[in-house]
Amino acid sequence: MRNLYIHVPFCAGKCDYCAFYSEPAPDAVPIRQWLDRILFQLEENAPRLENAETVYFGGGTPSLLPDDVLNRLFAAVREAVPNAIEISIEANPFTVTPEKTAVLTSYANRVTLGIQSFEPALLEAIGRRSHSGPGPEEAVRNLRQAGLRNLGLDLMYALPGETPDQWRRDLERALELNPEHISAYSVTPEPGTLFAVRVEGKPEDDVLSEAMWEQAGATLGAAGIPRYEISNYARPGFGSCHNSNVWRGQTYLGLGPAACSFDGNDRWTQVSDLRAWLDGAPPDVDRIPRRARLGEILMMGLRTVRGWTRREFEMATGCGWDDFSAQLDELAERGLVTLTADTITPAERGLAFWNDVAETLVFAP
């Protein structure tokens, strides 16, 4: 496995828009039970991880774990994945005290802060708590003083009632924090979330959302943080290695409830229930025909600005893309991709309407 993902399912509270599996931060017993099982699985999978390049701690809120739990977790991962070059962890700003910062930066060399918006009213509109404790500015200051050189910020746009001016101000405030990486996602009413219930029956403003996507590309690009994937922007050399590897079909092992894994052929997902996962419930295996899997890998690489070279696709899959020639020709004719004998790159329109690209490739006969 070339990449490792560890899902930390604990959160201080569930945001209304969040569709990721999480549980309210409980007392110490479930956290330590989760840790014990993660440590066991790390030891069990160590032979498969010795050449892994990246580690990613996601959630939930990984930075909410007690310091002693984080220290034990980091020590075990360091031993199991001795060759990792990028170690990423997600953090909520309110958790990034000087003490927590020291623990996070003792192992992680990349930290992503979940900002979403700097506007309290917009945070309220999506059921997210306003920034309390260390705010974004203080959290960034703590991380920089600890020597962190790879800082990411997560933002959301097209929030209920949000105007282009508010989105511009959020982008400007994010740039004032001088990050190396920014992720910017349109809020989506995921089925089963409180946010989806709240906006049920209200039409989404796709025109405004697309305008804000373009605004992000222009504003961040002009500041030296160009788009490298549909929703991700980075200074040169600071794109997420972990995510880029996943988009380009590399193998990854996911540990924790709801975590996904991919071995190059099959994908499997752990049960989205902490107690069932602790009890050893089997994962759900996604086993599909190889051609369909190749289409998935091809479309995921076309989320990135660089797209594919023929050699890269052959290295990722063991074969070329000739079986998809008809679909790629169609996408080129529609102005969604640029196609040469040796490269496929998405046009800007192809990034904006990537779902059309995905459907064409995944449902290829």
C-alpha cells in the first residue's frame, strides 16, 4: 500500500452539512478502545506499509484526541510507515493551542485547518460553530511558531445567503494567513444531513456557485496559489501528495470506521459504526469489472489540471487508454478535454463540469 489513511471519528459536534462518519467526542473509554484497535491494525499491516509515501489523519476532528493518545498513535504510525514523506492531519482551529500544536508538529509536517468561513452568520447558516478558543489567526500563529512549513486551509462557498462580496472577503482573509494550500468546496446538501433537510425544495443556484468557483481560481491564482485540482489550490510544490496519489490510482489502506481502501483492483469500506467496527464487522467490498475500474481511475486523474500522460496512466493501471478512445474523442469534441497521442488534459470547462466527464467514462459500454 502506497498511502495510509486513518479515520478519527470523534468530533466536538456534528455540523449540519457533514456527511462524513463521526461521533460526538465521548469519554476516554471509546477513544482508547479505538486507539487500541488502530494500533493492532497498524502492527498487522506493517509489512504492507513499509513503502508507503503518505499518511493522512482525517475525521471527524483528529486534533481533538487527547495528547497522550496522539503521541501513542504517532509513535505507532512512525514505526509502521518509516518512509512517509508527507504526514497530514486535519485540525479545527479551536483545538490548536500551543500545547496541542507541539504534539501535532512532533510528527505531522502538514496541517489543514477547517475554517469553512470567517463570517459567523455564514457558519451559523450551515450549522457550524463560530470560531472560539484559538481563532484561525491564533492557530496559524501557533503552528508557524512551531516551525510548520506546510499549512492548508479549508473553505466553503455558495453557503445559504452568501454573496460574491462575502466570498471575496473570505478568500482575502484566507490569503492574509499566507497558507501554502487552500481547498474550496461548494456546500452540498448531502442526503441524510440536517442541512439537506433544511434546504429541501429550495433550488441550488448553480450559476452563482460556478461564478464563485471561477472567482476562487482567479483570486487565488493571482496570489500565487493556482488551482491544481477542481477544488484545490496550492503554491508550487505544495499540492497534497496523499490526495494526488489517490486521484491517480495509487493504492491506499484505510484504518478506522468508515475508512476506504484500494488495492489496485478492489475497493473496500469499513462499517460506519464505531461499536460494530470495534467488534470486527467485515468491510463492504466494491468489486467491479476491470474495465469499469480503469474508467474510474481515468476520470479521477482528470480532476487534476495536469490530467494524464500515457506513460503515467500505463504505470498506474498496467495498460493504456485505447479502450476509451471513443469516449475521449467525444469529450474532446465537446470541449471538455484536450487530447493528443500522449496526453489528456481537462479544459477549464471540463473541470467545471467534471461530472459530465465522469459519467461519459464510467458508463462507457
